[in-house]
Amino acid sequence: MSISESDVLNIAHLARLEIETTDIPKYAQDLSSILELVEQMQTQNTDQIVPMAHPLNATQRLREDNVTEPNQRDLAMAIAPAAEAGLYLVPKVIEEQDA
Amino acid sequence: MEWEVVIGLEVHAQLATQSKIFSGAATAYGAEPNTQACMIDLGLPGVLPVLNKDVVRMATKFGLSVGAKVSQRSVFARKNYFYPDLPKGYQISQYELPIVEGGQLEIQLDENTSKVIGITRAHLEEDAGKSLHEDFHGMTGIDLNRAGTPLLEIVSEPDMRSAKEAVAYLKALHSLVRYLGICDGNMQEGSFRCDANVSIRPKGQKEFGTRTETKNVNSFRFVERAINYEVDRQIDLLESGGKVMQETRLYDANKNQTRTMRSKEEANDYRYFPDPDLLPLEISSEYIEEVRKELPELPHEKRQRFQQQYALNAYDASVLVSSLDMADYFEAVVNTVGSGNKAAKLVANWVMGDLSAALNKDLLDISESPVKASQLAGLIKRIVDNTISGKIAKIIFETLWQEGGDTDSIIEKQGLKQITDTGAIEKIIDEVIASNPQQLEQYRSGKDKLFGFFVGQTMQATKGKANPQQVNELLKKKLDG
Amino acid sequence: MHTKSVAELATDLGSKKISSVELTQHFLKRIQQHDNDLNSFITVCEERALADAKAADEMRQQGKAGPLTGIPMAQKDIFCTKGIKTTCASKILSNFVAPYDATVVERCQQAGLVMLGKTNMDEFAMGSTNENSYYGAVKNPWDQTCVTGGSSGGSAAAVAAGLTPLATGTDTGGSIRQPSALCNLTGIKPTYGRVSRYGMIAYASSLDQGGPMGRSAHDIALLLQTMAGFDPKDSTSIEREVPDYPATLEAKLDGLRIGLPKEYFATGLDANVANVIDQCAKNLEKLGAKLLEIALPTTASHVPTYYVIAPAEASSNLSRYDGARYGMRCEDPKNLEDMYKRSRGEGFGAEVKRRIMVGTYALSAGYYDAYYLKAQKIRRLICDDFNNAFKEVDVILGPTYPTTAFKIGEKLQDPVSLYLADIYTIAVNLAGLPALSMPAGFNKGLPIGAQLIGNYFTEAQLLNVAHQYQQATDWHHKLAEGY
């Protein structure tokens, strides 16, 4: 499986990662060789095998419907990059401006 | 060309829990921004979700109430995308194995027509937060109080063929979740939200047309308008040689139109996969049976009971049970008045007639009615015991609505008590006849229609208080005398 | 003092031969002396450590001391610590102070352990050399030009250099065992679900597991006792009683069936390492164990499978680092997308970005079945391999890593060759099994580790085997020169 430079850009966009232009060829090469390694899975026959998402056959535990978390806004806001009036501030989504 | 409309609805019902689906933060509406967003809701590093017991119970209740299969094994998956109201960069939802599969809901379209709408699935998921687009130095404010609020997404089959059917389905579903006590149904607060999938096809064609998904239709009226707008738009498009694009559209209630939502991404690739922080949810058949026993009387069961117990016809019963509040209101009035069948029919007429009309006019829910069940019962009691006429009752109802109080004191204060004394009525009739000799002559010479004139005059003279039945009888006697 | 075992230090504390404050000062001083060279700590929290020590001494005064009260330790910088920076060795969290403690940290504190600081690691635990740290590579005390292994390289170096008697690590594909092997330590990755993951920053949630690192099986048995146990805050935590680990250390190994997977001794394994493991097996045989050859037929698929599942989970786990609510935000974002892309682009290092991209790709439309689903199926086959093996044997013995520590910078340009070297440690995480690495010998002055893999929840048995081995050998007593 070979990953092209435009593949790198598409994946990086999906993952919201800015990649320096000069680094793209190296990422393309690295991802290609990683996927080549991963391709070796295909030699393993997995017909009729049920996928396994978790190592143990445990099932989900449930918690009682109780409010246990008090207001922690001040703690949370203290570590926020930008906050005002109890709100997190983020840059505008430009795509919505002219909609 | 004749077009057929195909509609499927996706409803997000906010489950009425105290705490969030995966955290112990409160879910109360209207709190100060971010005061109900705990570390888990905020997606801080290392924190982990633990599933709320009650959401499982509520989803199970729903599944049983629509005759669906409640899956004994369901799986939570992550839906990955970036958006500021989605703190973890993924929404925990159910994808391949939802908790509820299949099911159906019967809707009443008019007095004689009902229809069964299929329910494809219902799954549990967490809600996102809110973006506030007021200007904060050119930035957007994010309130994550709603993030992690439990939702049951109920997906219907594309079984509806008109906006009217869609509204009927939505109302039936709304009523059901309220009956089950799993959702407060408050559409203004967003507790019950609807997305509509709409497509059209030439009548007779089997394949579906390309559908659009209209989001943000958050009242019954808007659903109808948005769908009708969308249907007209699609017909115009196809009839002018255009094509319907598969897209997500937003309903703008102010302009009454739908418009393309700028797609969040060229093509959404949500990269669903099982959430490794949560294990498969397993439900035993004993648990399901236990929940089944907890089910309240469901709308269709209540309708049957109303028909039997109160001798109501199918339509009246279905209207009354369409909302739990209305059904409860009706029963409260009937029980206070006394349970004669005649009284029940009278109560039904009042609840569905004058009361509903007044509520609609003032855009109120029956739970907010200024005339409480006990007040309406007091009024109807006086109709039943002939203290007042139906006409006076309407006047008193108006007073109850505007000013409050109780029927008996209004009757007392305004002297509205019905005149049932034969002698008194006869006296008034005599006066009416005496002062209208011309009409009397015409009547006696065969102009029967003038009987109404005399009734009117008599009622007017008694300010509507005379018992109409008695007036009729006595007048007949005197005029024909 | 820093050469003493934890049990010895505990005895000294108990007999009031030394106070926790004195002990803590001693280790803080050693950190000051040596860590400029080693770079094993990201944060040293002197004030907090001394306060912890004072509290521990008071606990003892009041007769409330437990077995580890007053013993200094270090936390891998992946465990959130209230009020003390938790960076995960990433620029994106370089300013992050958690408002909560990880359950492991809470348990350590309750036991009266003294936190000296937070140790260096590969960024987000992604790596096996500890070179992928925003705070720079950690140097191996056995040879400062060599890597420590990773991702728990800071913890490994700190314990190996005697800067702390104990440290925590986390292990997603070998991150406790491999640096333990490369630094002559004993480290155990417990059964998945044994140690709470709450507050432990996730790399790959279905593989991650915290565990102790120390110089001997006895030392880490004591710390595991503190760390292990059910936590209602972690849905994947197992509700199961924790046995008394130190209590069973002395059991004899007579009749113990030890399996040697033939695939673990095939090509790729350094001959010197192979010899050391052979010798280790023979020693265990002398202690009464029976050696049996076993097969793990899926071995060739272990690395490929891991490098789908781990990056897939990571790509999603790391989406929360978006510059919106905490952590680093890029300068002057032009719009929302710019904030996301530059905060993440600048905040993550190259290896993290590589793995996020691999995982994103593996989960994306059209590739999910061929990669992610396929890997999940092989994961079941891997489990079956081990289940079959454990019908025949009690524990599995093999090398922890194919080579000894290599030079810093040597393999930076070739991620795949590093991935391939994870061959012996990775399957354990995919299967969720417990495994331990213990010192077993040296080659050219560099340590070699032997790995013991056990069936689910057999940590006590692994610690017992390692302890018995350590009673008969002295590899684990050897210390790097200069420390």
C-alpha cells in the first residue's frame, strides 16, 4: 500500500494536523512503509472469526443515576487557553458566516 | 406529474435522568454556562466514561412500548469529527448494534383512518454542547453544559407520505415518551428534536428519490411547514429539470424555508469504531421482563379503556389520550363531576372543544391551563344539574379563563342562575307575545319559522338564563294555544 | 541508602532508623546530582515530596503506617496529578495542570508513598526509545550514549540510577517491560483491568495498563499491591479481589511448567540475548520448573495487528487535544480549522502525528474492514494462541526485547525497524495478559531482560517465579557504574 503526498494531506486534514510542506515526502514514505508492514496481516486467514474489541469478555458496568459532580467551572476555566463569562472562546467557524 | 412524498423522521429524545449518560454531572436545563460540565464532559485527559443505569432502563422501556426487539447485547461506538461543541473530538453513540431494533407506532389521522409507522431503531448517545455565536471579540463562546446529556435517537422507517402524517407520528411519539416518563418532551428547551428526511418520487415508482435531511425543526408546526417547503422545493427542482442533491438542510423558522447547511466537511468520514473505554452492554431477559412490568398504561391501552369505561367513540378517545396531560385532565374532570356516561361525553366535548380552543389561542399547553380540572369540573357540574345552560356555561368559562375563581360564586355574583320556574318563564313569554302582535299573527297564519324569533326574544329578555328546553315547551303551548 | 531494597527501606523507616523526610531528601539530592545528565524527570516536585514525607512520618507517628508509608517514588508523567503539571511529554500538554488525581496517584498517596516527581517518557507513550519526548531523550544509566527504551524510559532510568526506589510505568505494547529489560529492572504489566486507567492519559484504551517498575520482584510486588484494585470510575476495571502479592513470593517452583515459544527464538533475536534467555531457562529448571516448547503460530501477525489497533484507538483518543479547552493553542489562529490544525500540528511530535495518521487511515471509509476489522479478528486468534498455550504450561518464558540498548539516534529515521522489535511484548497487550520482565544477564555491559507471560490474573505467580529466580541469581543486584 503506497501512500501518496496527496493522501498524506487528506489524512492530515481528516485528523486536523498541519504538516509542514517539507515534511510531506517523509510522512508519505513512513506511512507507506508502516502500511506495508500492516499489510502482512492479510496472510492470516480470519474466515469466520468474530472480531475482538476487548481483551476480556467483560461487560459494561452501570452507575446509579446520581449527580456526583459539583460545579467545577472555575477549576476547568483556570486552565483554558481563552475563556470569558464562563464560556470557552474559540475562533469563529468561517464557513458559517455567509450561509 | 403526480408526486409521492416519502418522509422518515429521526427524533432525538433527551432522557429524563438526573445525571449525564457517562458522568455524574447534572442535566438540569438553564444552568449558568459550563457549571454542569465536569471533567468527563469536558474531555480532559485520562478521564473515563461510565454508563448511567437509568438510560438503559429508559431505552428498554421505549423498545418494549413500540414492540421492538431490545437487544441483549449492544455496543457503544465513537463517531469521530472535530467541532468545538464536541469536546472529545468524538461523540459516543451506538452504530452497528443499537439497543432497540424494529418496532412500530400507530398514528390516528382522522376519525376513521389510522396508520402504522415502522421504527427502524433507537440508540443511545450523548448530546453535544452549544456554540454561542454572539460576538466575543470576534470569537465564538462554547457552553458544554449539554455535552453528555443522554439522548435516545429514534429512527423511523420512510413510511410517512405527507407532512400531516409526519406531524401525527411526531405527536404520537412525543406522547409516548411522556407516557413512559423517559423524556419531558419540552421542545422549546430542545428535549425533543426532530430531523426530517424528505424525498419525492413519481407516484407508482418503487425506488426512492434522493433525500434531503432537514435539521432543526423543533415544533410540530415547524415540522409541517419545513416538510411542505422541502416537498415544494424538490418538486420545483425536478419539474424544472433539476436534480435533488443529497444534503443536510437547515430549517429557518423566521423565513419559513430550508437552506443548505454548509457541510461541515466535504464528505463526512466519521470513522466509527467500538469505543474501547466502554464494554459491550448486556441486558438479561429477566431484566427486560422486569422493565416490562414497570410499563405504564400506554396511549393505545388508555384509548381502549376510555372507550369502554366512558363510552367514548374511538376518535374522541384517541384525541384525549394523545397527550398524557390531556388524558389526566379529562379523567380528573370526569371523576369530580361524577361518572355518568353522559357527563363523560360532555366533559370530552368541553376538553376537546372550548378548553382546547382557548389553549390554542393562547399557545398554552394543557398543563399550563389557567382553568384547572377542578374548575372545569365545577362548571360542568352546574350544566349537568341544570343550574346553568350551555350558553351561560361558555360565558362563565370565559370568566374562569380570564379572571379565575369558581363557577358557583360567578353564578351567584352575576346572577346567572338558570330560570327554571315555569311561572316566571310563562310570565316573560306572555310579555313577549303581547309586545309582538304582528309576529304572532304571522306565526299563527302558518309562518312556522317565526318560532325561533320568539325563542330568541324570550332568551334575550331573560339574558339567556331561561332553561331553553322549558322555553321551547312553554312557547309552543302558548303560541299554538 | 539508594541501593537498599524497598523492604529494607521500609524496615529502616519502621525502626525509626531514618525518617521519610531524610529518605526523601536523600533521593531529591540524587536527582539533583544525576538528572541533568539522565533527563529522567520532567518535573521534580520537591515541595510536594517533602510535604508528603512529613505527612508520612506523622502517619507513622500515629501508628497508621502501611508497608510503603514514607517510601519515595516517581510517577510517569502520564498519570494526572492534581496541582502538578502532567505533560505526557508532549508540547501540547506542556502547560497542563490537571484538576484531579489519577486513581493510581490517589492510591499511592493513600498508602503514604512520597511523590518525588514526574518521569520522562515517549510522547503519549508512543515509542520504545524515549527519544520521542518534547523534553528530550532519556539517557541509559548503563551507557549514557544509549537509549533507555520506552515509553516508560524516564521511570526506568530513574530507578536504575537510584534516583528513586520505585516508579510507575504504563504498558501499551511493552512500555514497562522493554525499558525494564534495557535498564536492568523488574517491571510488570498487569492483566488488563487490574490497575485503574482513570486519570492515566490514554494512548490505546484497550491495550493500556499501568504497572510498577523497580529493582526486584519483591519491590514491585509491594507497589503493585498499592496500585491494583477495582475502580468504579473505569468501566474496564475488573471487580475482582487483589491477592496478597508479597505473601506468595516464597513459594517453590517445583513442577512449574514453563513454555518456551519457538517463534520467540527464531530469526531476529540477537544471539547473545538468546544465550542469556537459554541460561535463564536452565536456572529456572534447576529451581524445579519443567521446560516445554510451545507454539504461538500467530506471532508473525502480532506487530502488524498492533500497529493497526493501537494507532486507530490513539487517533481518536488524541482528538481531544484541539487547543479549545486546555493545553496548548497555537498563536493567533485565523479561524477554527486553523486553530485545530496548527495547535495539533505544532503540539504533537513526529511519531505521534505518524500514528494518528496511520490510525485515521485504518478507520477511514473503505479501509475499515481491511485494516481495523481484520486486526480485531487476528486479535482473537492471538488470544486463542495463548489460551491454547496455557492449557499446556503455567507461564511462558522468552526474551523481552531482541537486542540490548542501542545508541540514541541510531534508529530515529526508521520507525518500522523499531516497530518490528516490539515482537515479543506486543501480543500480551492484545490478549490482555500479565507479563513481567526481569534482569537475566548482560552483553557488553548492557542489561538483558527475560520476559515471563502468565495467564489472566496470575500476577502473583509471575512475581513468585521472578522472586525465586532472583533468590538464585544476582543480576538484579547489579548497578550501573557511577550510581
